Amino acid sequence: MQCSKLNNNFLKVKAKVSGFLIARIEKRNVKPIPVIIESKKNTITGLQYLLNAFTTYMSNNEYLGQNETSSGISITTSSGQTFTLPFNIQPTVYATGTSAMISFTVMDDSSSSYTAVNEQLITKSAGYNIPIATASLSITKQSDEILTLTWIITISISTSGGINYIPTLTPQSSTIQCVGYGNGCGICKESSANSLYPNIGGECVFEGFLSNYPQQNFVTTQLFTDIFYNTYGKGSSNPFTTYVNNSLYIYTPYCAEYFIVAFGNFMSYNGGSICFTGGININPIYLQIYMPSFTEPYMGIEIEFAT
């Protein structure tokens, strides 16, 4: 599918990305523990790299962006030294009714002394270490101190045109239960779509998360937070995702009334039969689009990212 075929009838979502860095300095082996806390807003630099990587782990598109040696928070000191502190805990996801947030934390409890003057957040996506934000927070660490850096990225989400954002603190899953399964799809209204879906199931129902949202359009928190951090590799080759500048497109030639997307799986469902690219266990779920009438050759979503 070519970018020139994208139309203005896609459901629209806007995602504004911001962030800030918090530094915490505490004395080692001193009670009560003296604590210094500083914070600084960041500059988002790597949006296109992240969208490129999304199409890599979802559609096996070539990654063309920057790739650092390791992920974590890179520090440049006043003496010109640069080093990267690795994430000491798994990035943490938060969600509100209008936002998705992800928090990255690193710690330096060494006996080193230095003044940090510039920092860079390097996340992981599709197997690549991608620099995505910079800050210029000046903080001095002494040899008897522990430095903890927490970088919080917030994606503020606004929707229009009949699609909702569902905040999901944890990845949501569903299972397809069908009477029988086979190879090759033959239910698509737009016949060119049949060849894109290698698997089919008959007399199917969904169990789990999707069963709670019939005839609804939605995106979940994990669609956004997975873009900013994941441990996935390259996905299977398919034409369902692309990006243009800072806009991400997830779409299909019209097959059936539902288009459902999860990591490693694209599905089209007509209320009984389902054509899909992956397995029957769907996790994490990213989005669902419901379009009961075959009025356009394509159905999909456009997510416009901004800083």
C-alpha cells in the first residue's frame, strides 16, 4: 500500500509529547538522609526514530534512525566526559483519562564525583537503542552521594471523529475462540485485502478485553507507551503500518467491519469469521476500529504526534 492512497476518512488521534528530568542526590550512610532534588524540562528529539521503529517491530520495515551503544540515560559532565547509566528498573507505565506516561529511572551509587551538565534519554525499541530526548540539568554528585535520575515522558492524547482513548495501566489481552481454523482469507469486501491475511477462523468469538467493547473505536495506553519503550524485535513483513513525518498510519484495505491491531497481529472480523496475521492470543491490544459499511477502500487510524 502506498502513502498516496491514504485518505482523509481515517480516524484521527493527536498525541502531544512532553517530558522532564528529575535528579535526586542523597548522602550515603547519613541519618537523617539529606536530599537535594532538581528538575528540568526536556527537549524531545527522536519522534521520527520512534515511529520508524514502530513500523519495524510491527511490519519489518527497515530502521533508518540513530542507534546508540546502549540504552539508559547518558550524562555529559563539566569536564567533557560522557557515560550512560543503564535503567535499573523496568520503565513504569502510568495512565489518566487523557494521557499515557512512562517513567525511566537510573542510579549511580558509585564513589565517583562529577557535575552533570547535559543528559540524554536513550530508550529501546525494535532492538535498537534510540536517543529520544535531551535536557541540560546541572547537578553535582560527590563521592559520598547517590544520584538517582528519573525521566518522565507524557503523551497527552486527544481524539475526534468517534474514537476513544482507553487508559490501560497494564497490557490488555483477548483470545480468539473459533470452531475451526484454516489458511488464507476469503471474506474481504475489498478483494485485494484477502492476500494480506494468511489465517482464517470460522464461527469465532472473542474472550477477554475485546468482548467488553463491541462496535466501538478505541486506542489503548500500550499503543503509545510501547512506542516509547519495548523489548520487541523485528516483526513479520506486512503493509499495515507506515509513517509520514510525525504522523503514524495503521490501516488496511477494507476487509470486514472490525479492524483490530495488537503487537504482532492484525485482524479483520465480521462478527463470525476472522482473518488474521498472527496467533489466537492477542496481547497487548493496541486498537480497534469498527466500520460496518463498506464505503471507503481503506479503513484505519492516523496518529499525529507533536511536541
